[in-house]
Amino acid sequence: MTKDKLEQYILDNKEEFDELEPSAKLWEGIGKIEAKPKLSRYSTQPLKWAVRIAAAVFIFVGSYYFHDYRSERNQISHLISNEDTQLYSSFIEAEYYYTAQIGVETDKFYKLAAGNSILRDEIQSELKELDDEFTELKEDLKDNADNEEIIAAMIQNYRLKLSILQEMMLQLQQVKKEKNTNDEIDLIQI
């Protein structure tokens, strides 16, 4: 078997290691060291009980606050009456409807106003202002979830966007018709 280098060195120099003996003064110091009494398992018992009691109190207090939090949420949800829930669900339906309509009208408007970048920019800025107002209304709605006035204002915002788009489309269509009529008259006169 191969021996590692350290073991081989110790075996080769064993006499040198045995030659050095500790001094008598060191042995006297060792004799003066008092053995510390070992802690018995009964002396650690109060510490274990204190930790267990602290854990139980922590669990109890945490459970109490969790139960209190859940009860408060349930009370709030029960406070909302069926009428308020119907109001909010009506708003959700109106939001889907108006969002779809505004999307369709916006696409139509941009197709009609393809050559008029000034008009497009004006409409975009007006729609952005209405979007900013709508965002503020949404923040208010978060604070007071079923406020009928806020929901009515949000629906009115949708209606206003839709009416602006429809009005601008009517005006663009009239301008295009007039332009086409004038072009036809000019062609006939030539």
C-alpha cells in the first residue's frame, strides 16, 4: 500500500517528535484548569419551553390577524348590494360596446383622413385629452368602486369620443363629396 507523504514523513522522523516534551510549567497550568459543569438536559428545558411558547403566541397572533383581515374583506363584499353589482356589470358591458365602436370609427376616420395630417393630429390630441380624463375617472372609481356618478361620467366620456369621431367623419365625407363634385364640374367644363 502506498502511504501519503505526511504519514511517511512522520514515520521517518518519529524520534524527533518524541524528543520534544512539554515543560513542567505547562503541566501545572493544565492542572489548574477547572472543568466546566456540563449543562444537563434539565437546565435547557426552560429555554425550549420559552421558544415553544413564543412560537405558539406568534401563530395565535398571526392567525387572529389573518382571520380579521378575511372577515373584513367578506364584510366589504357583502356591503355591495345587488343593485351596485348590476350597475358595475352594466358599466362593463357598456365599456366593451363603446370600446369596440370607438375602434371601428377610429379606423374609418384614419382611412378618410389619410391625406390630412393636421386634422389627424388634432383628433389624436382631443382623444388623448379624453383618455387622460378617463384615466382620472378610473382612479376615482378605484377609490369608490360603485359610485354611480363616476360610472356615468365614464360612459359619457365614451359617448363623447364616439360622437367626435362620427362628427369628424361626416365633415370629412362632406368635404370629399364637395371636392368630387367640383372635380366633376371642372371636367365637364373642359
